[in-house]
Amino acid sequence: MFGAIRKESGGTRGASLPNPDEARKTFTWEVAEQMLDGLPGGYLNIAHEAVDRHVAQGHGGQVAIRWLGKDNEHRDLTYADLAEGTARFANVLEVQGLARGDSVFALMGRVPELYLAALGTLKAGMVFTPLFSAFGPEPIRTRMEIGTAKALVTTETLYRRKIAQWRDEIPSLKLVLIVGEEAPEGCVALGPAMEDASPDFEAARTLPEDPALIHFTSGTTGRPKGAVHVHKAVLYHAISGCYALELTPGTIYWCTADPGWVTGTSYGIISPLVNRVTMIVDEAEFDLDRWYSTIQREKVEVWYSAPTAIRMMMRAGDAAAKPYDFSSLRFLASVGEPLNPEAVVWSNRVFGKPFHDNWWQTETGGIMIANLAAQEVRPGSMGKPMPGIEAGIVERTQTGLKELGDGEIGELALRPGWPSMMRTYLHEQARYDKCFVDGWYLSGDLAMRDKDGYYWFVGRADDLIKSSGHLVGPFEVESALIEHEAVAEAGVIGVPDETAGEVIKAYVTLNPGFTPGEELEREIRGHARKKLGPAVAPREIVFRNTLPKTRSGKIMRRLLKARELGLPEGDISTLETDET
């Protein structure tokens, strides 16, 4: 199967799955396992699959990572470089006294050391956890306490600003590695340690069910949850990267996700390297001209980005893209939150290809539902379930779950058993168990399946607005609003009303050239009424310079609602660091 779906770089390439519907019928995990090498004795190690086997097969000279520094520095790392660098890092961990199963955290941006640390940790049979470098000290500390951190890899600046003051209060933390040639007292400089370490390290013979990754998600409320993923997840990373993102050997691939987010690991490190691509890694944050120039200069073929960035590009207008050559692009995908239909139309017009939306969660570990290359893209739809994934729409009842039919709105559910499914929430088995009812994993997202099998996102179950007997998903209203030429972004909430129960209120930011005012507000409301009908259109529109967002770019409707109702924002502070 591996050879049958692969097409080497060069020339015109078709879809990895020419007939997705047929593939869904015939797919088996037993056949899919042929995509991986494995290790003798039934062992499996992510780092071996992502790096070492490619070198053994003669591809060590291929560029694995093309790193673009924010100060215009460039650095290429081949697969052979990765093999050596990850071996040295694994040896550093062992020399410093860490052992199989120990937890290694990383707090840094998109620098080469992050990738060596992630894969070196896995190569050593230890458990890797990424953190957002933008986190404040308290979210970092909380996650490291829950994860019983044994080691932390970070920069001197981040260490002094966010770690040093409480480091000694985490008894499990035995080692702090500082990127560079020097380190503060009590820490180890990674540069000299790597130079002194051996360049040889055989990947640990980990079992498929051994823990490999912990990704923290704040969810909607409460203490962060540590979703535990195992080495067997690499099978799904491999297959989904090929099917959902069209990753083939030699592909020039750019994933813009922050490395502290699950996408930055699953599809910013593991999946592309397992599929032997050349990854573009840009240290800098979003800059329109830099992004467009990068696509043109590096001849990016597959681009995986987020709706927030896409809306920012839309806001800049079509003219901003005209000077650039995007002919290298052959597949575009979006992740993080639902992609508004207007963004798909815009992408087709500007790039000559649509963005393909897909859906998954920290807990699923990989893309579950996607618009695949060979199937029609229906703007606004998240697509169809991936091969090997069974999805459904269900309703909770007093006696269990009821499966709903096409056209009905309910909770999106998945049949458990795919390889990248989380195995537990760290130290919270009861919380984990509540995610599963009657043989389904319950996502907490509301959706609808149409008669052709496409799934459509409605909203989080607790974001649903009930107005005058109508159930309104905020995403539908937001999508209609941004179709208006003045609207850049929109956040929609329900506010209490004695008569209707709730009425719909929208917060919007404007595109350049438009000025807030009563006339524009009436015009946008009229547009929404025409698109949605008076029962669903917002009663009120408020203009804002910015909308509150999570670190991963999702608009925080709950924070908008808390401010609307005058609730203490301290009660929902977890939303400020929600990376799901």
C-alpha cells in the first residue's frame, strides 16, 4: 500500500487517494501498517520512523528542514543532520541522568534546537511535551507540575523571565538545558553538551503503546488537561499526512502552526518527516510580504495554515498578492477552527486553489475529517471522515446516546480505536472516561452531516444560541458577516432576552478603508438578514479594533460573553491560554 499511494517529486502529481469513497470502504489498519518500518521484536519508535529509517534507506542527503531565521539567516538540516543531532540530544539526556519514560518539556520558538529536542527525546524513549513560548509563568508552571517535568529545554531569556523565580518549587525538575553556549547557574548549556555528546544513538525499543507525547489543552474551563499519546500514533500521523495533506517524498511543505500547539508537533514535525518531505520552518511571526515571498522563493507545494492567518491575508486584499508567483502551490489546507466559506472562495481567486478545511482535536491526535484532494470542496464544510475513521452525529438522552440522521444537528462523535487517539488524561482517568459513551468518543462539537456524507460544523455544544425557539450556531452567523466587504472578522454570542430567551449579538473588526458608524452597522445587519433571515441575523453589531483570541488564534466567544454580562474575567482566565 505504501508504494501504491506514493508518487515521487517531479512532474504532475495526482491525489494520494484518487477515489476517497472507495478507500474508506476498503481501508484496513493492517495494510496501513506497511507504511512503517517498525523495529525488531514488534517495537515502534517515532524518531526512527521520522528520521533514522530514511538515512538507512539512502536519503540522508535530502534536506529535512529549511530553517528561516527571523533575521534572514538560513540553515538547512538534512535527514543525516537530524539523525546525528537527535542522537547527540538523546545522549545528553542520558548523560544528565534521565531515563526511559521521563518527561521532557520544551519552551521555545521555531528554532532548530526545538526539532532536535523533540525527536531526540522520543529517540531516547522519553516523553515530549511542547509549551507555548508566549505562555506566562503560571500556565508554564501548572503544566510542568501536572506533567511531572524532569527536564526543560528553553532559552536563557525565557528561563530568566518565566522559570527562574519558581524553578526550585518543582521537585521533579532535575535538568534545565539552555539553548546556546552559556547558561545561568544551575542550568546546562546545550551547545557544549551537544558537542561533547556521541553522534551515535540507537532508537529506544519502545512498545507501540508506550507514552510518547503529552499535549495540554485548557478546553473551555478548569485545570489544563494533559492528553497522552503513544508511539503508535505515528501510524496515523503517516497515513493522514499522506491522505489529508498530500505529503509525498520530496514535497516542499510549510506548516505555519506554533510549535507549542498539537498541530506544530503532529503536522509540523512528525507527519511531514515520516513522509520524508522538506519542511520550511520560519522562526518569524506572521508578516504578509514575508509569507508571500517565502512561498515564491522556496517554491512551497503544500501549505497548512490557520483561518486567522487566512482572514488576515484576505483583509490585505487581492492586490497585495498580485506581485507574487504562487504557481508552485498544489495543495492548501486549513486547521484550528472552522474555515469560513468566503475564505475558500477568496483562496480560489487569489491562489488558484481552494483551502481544504479539516477537523480534529488535541485529543484525537490527528486529522479526523477532511476535504481531500480528489473530492469536491464544499465551502464551509469540514469534509468527510478519513479512511479508518467512523464518525456520527449523536444526541445524549437519559438512557445513553441516540444516533441522528442526515440533516439533523447533534454532537460529533467518533468510534474509538484509531492509532493517534489519546490514551488518557494525565492523572485524570475519570475525566477521560466521561469522553466515551456507548462506544463513541464525544467531541463536544455540534455538527450536521448532509445527504452526501459531508460534515458541517455548527459550534461548541455550549456555544449554541437558543433564540425564539431557533438553535443558532455562531459559526454560521460569523461566516455570513465576513462575506460583507467591510467585515474582517466576527465573533457572535447570545445575550439574555426576556422574550426570545437569547438574542444574537455580533462583534466585528473592519477591513482597511471602512469606518465604524450607525450607517455601516445597519448595512451589515441588512446583509446578514438577507443571508440568514431575521430570526438568525444579529440584532446588534458592535465594532471592535481587535477580538479576543486563544494562542492558537480562535476567537474566544466565551470571553466576549463574559464581558457582555459583566462576569469576572478571572473566572475564565484559562481561555487566555487555550491551545485546542
